[in-house]
Amino acid sequence: QVWQIRLDMHLLNHDGNITDAASIAGIVALCHFRRPDVSVQGEEVTVYTPEERDPVPLSIHHMPICVSFAFFHQGTYLLVDPTEREERVMDGLLVIAMNKHHEICTIQSSGVVMLLQDQILRCSKITAVKVAEITELIQKALENDQKARKEGGKFGFAESIPNQRITAFKMESAAVDTNNVEEQAGEIIAKADPPSEVFASPVVHTPGTAQIGEGVESSWGDLEESEKEEAAEEEGESEAAAFECEKVETEDTSTLKETKNEPIVLSDSEEEEVVILEPQELPRKTR
């Protein structure tokens, strides 16, 4: 027999980057969860209540944390942890899940632009730093919660309400001035550092995923040096063969012109008769 764990997440509200927030909430919930203690004697299994024995935690070997990256202006600008408004205007999104041991658990990408190798490596390095920071915060929060439970103080949801730490109960909707958005965006782009290299504009033939950042021209049709030499030799041989064919064709044509107006005489040695044929056009030799 095994325990079946089900994790349900209810979204109250969000301001963007819900994937990262959901991954943190899910892994913290699993680390914070305690199951009833069990003892097995032969074929007899005893499940103890919380009053009889303290519940035990799950065996969690690592914490995969998601970090999202938004790309703008055909992959020229990179932004970590985009907001809801930034997600509306971004060109592509890359999500990397990694643990504190720098092990990549999953990569998910979406958008209409391609991603370069250097951009993937840069995002993975940023993810390693962010995951280490978030994992440390999670462990501190779990330690503080466990300490508060032992001391008999308030913890969990009851501890969050009086301190107004839940933004859903504290924050109110406020109007945002969008009159000078284009000017502010132009100033930000003008102050930003230009990309180190300029690549050709990518051509996306079909819509799909796994296309973030700028791409380079395809090199599938380029030949290696040995292949180029072989192609040059084959081309030279074909040109020489074509020249010989043209030369033979020219000689045949000149011979035909000389014999065109002369009759063709065929002799039969047995009957010793001479047959004279009228001149006629002979077929031209073709390649």
C-alpha cells in the first residue's frame, strides 16, 4: 500500500509569471505537508492518528524551481519575472526548472522568435543564481514555521492575516496612467545597451513553440572543403566531356556537308552489281 498525494492550486489573482509562483507554492506545500505515521508488523499495518504519533514529512530529495524569461524586440532584450502587462507585449517566453544542484529538470519555450545558444546558456546561469536564492528562502520559511509550532505561537494562515502579508486582502486596484507609455518605452530602449552582434532577421515558416531569440542563416547547403574540391573536379570533367562531344559533332556535320551532294555507291561482291542511291539527309548525332 502507498500514500496517494494530490496537490490542488487555486488561483486568487496574479500580476504575471504565474508559472514561477505556482512552482514555489507547490514545492513548499509538499515540503510542509505531513502524513500519518505507519508501522508494519508482519501483514498487520497500523496507521496512527496525530494524537498518537506526530505525522512525518514526505521524502523530497530536491526542489525544482521554475524561472521565467521574457524576450522583447526579436530577442534583443531579456527580462526575468515578467509582469502581466509585460507578458501581453513580449515576443517569447522561456521557462527553466532547476534545483540547487544546477540540474535542469525541464525547459519550456513559446513564442514566435528563435533562441540562440548563448541566450540559453545565459538564461541557465541566471536560473542557477535565482534558484539558489529561492531555495534558501524556502528553507528559512520552513524552519521558522517549525520553530513557531514548537513554541506554540501563531503560524500559517492565522499568522499572515494580522500582519497583512496577503496582498489579496491588502492591495486595492489603482488606475495606471498610460498616456506617455510610448515615450517612456522609447527612452528605455535608447538607454539600453545594443546587442553585441547583429544577426539576420529570422524567417519562421510555420508557427510553433521552441522558437525564442534571433536565429542565423542555415548552413545545411554549405559544402566542406573536400566536397568543394570533388564538385570542382566533377564540373571540370563534365565540361571536358561536353567539349569533346561538341568537337565530334562539328566534325560529323562538316563531313555530312561534303557528302551531301554526292551519290552513295554500294557494291555487292557476289553479283558484282553497282547500286546507286540518291543522296539524303543523315540524322545528326546528339549527346
